[in-house]
Amino acid sequence: MPAPQDRDSATTLLVIEDDDTIGRHLETGLRGQGYATTWCRTGKGGLAAARAAPPDAVLLDLGLPDADGIDIARELRSRLPDVLIMILTARTDDIDVIAGLDAGADDYLVKPFTLSVLLARLRAHLRRLPAGHDDRRETYRLGNLVLDTRARTCFVGDAEAPLRSKEFDLLTVLARHAGAAVSREDLMAQVWDENWFGPTKTLDVTLASLRRRLQQAATASRQPARPPVIATLRGYGYRLEEG
Ligand code: CA
């Protein structure tokens, strides 16, 4: 049974996945959505992590280097009767999915899947967990910037910056990681999703437009305000800083 949660505590996820690319994207993508995420590359490591800090949900790859994911699912279920277990499988055989569900998994996703679909499934399952789960942060403040992700409003000082949808999503990801570098790949994965490995010119265009709108809002603000700075890290990505 997951420990009773404070209203303020984040939903905790454990990712058990040996593929570096998938594991890294899941870790970054899920953290970007406010989930406290731990990533383990082996079945044994995953079981140890679940023992040390029982998570709310486990995303479990079936093909692991040291164990069969189905055995891991069975073990997790026996130790944590109420944990949500979602199998991530590249296997297309129905028999694996059936075995996984019989072993105690709640749901499964067949690779390749998009982050959007995974997040939607997670939300659907987590809604049924007791109150206190899925407490997503809604407002980010950084200097003169106030970003309300529920109302989807962005203020610099007292002036609202009229952001387009992707500009808002991009700023939200940067605000969640304020002060930390976010790679171009991670921004693409979290804001555009389907273009994980696609061209990133659209990112440059959206970012330039976002900077312009933030600057315009700062200028329009009646109380003196500086826009946040989106620093460019050459060859890597961006970092949001206080203006
Ligand atoms: Ca694998």
C-alpha cells in the first residue's frame, strides 16, 4: 500500500527499463510533468528501489537483462498490493501481455508509444488512486514571471503575454526546470512529442517568438518588470533564468 501522501507531495514513479534512450526520455519527460521519477535499468535494481521507497506507479519493461519482467511484476504485486503497474513491451505476442496482466500488472503499452499516450494512461489510472495523488504544480514564479498552467496565463509584471499554445508549453517545460539546462531533444520530446527524433527548426522559431512576446509584455507592464531570460547553451539547449 503506498504511504499516505501529503497534498504537497508529488506522485512517485519507478521506471524499470534497460534501454538507455527510452529510459532517459521517460525519466526526463515524466519529471517534466512533475512526477518524482526514479529510473532503474535492471529488474533487481527496480525491486530494491521499490522496497526502499514504495512508488505510486511502476512502468515496467518486460525484456530486462537480469530478469523476466513478468517475474518482476509478480514480485512487485506481492509486495505492494496497491501499486499501479504498467507494462512497457516491445513484444507483440498477446501471450506476453496476458502473462503480464495475470502476474498483476494493471495495464500495458506496446512500444513504440508516445509520451502523450503514456501520460494520458497514467492520469486515467492515477485518478482512481486515493486523494493526494497526482498533485501537479500549477503556478510557477520566477522574478517578474508568473505562469499559471491551469488557467494557461503568463504574466510579466502586470502585463499578460499572449502566448500561442506551443510557446506556452515550451515556457512551462523551461519553468519546471528553472535554473537548469534542458536539452533540445527533451524540449522537442515534451512539447512536440511526435517529433522526438525529428528536425528541431520549429523549436528555434517558437523560442524566438516566445522571447519576443515576453519582452513585449515586460515593456507593456505598468510596474517596472524584466522578462525572464532564456539562455542559449550552444550545442545543448536552453535554461530559463530570472530577468
Ligand atoms: Ca528491454
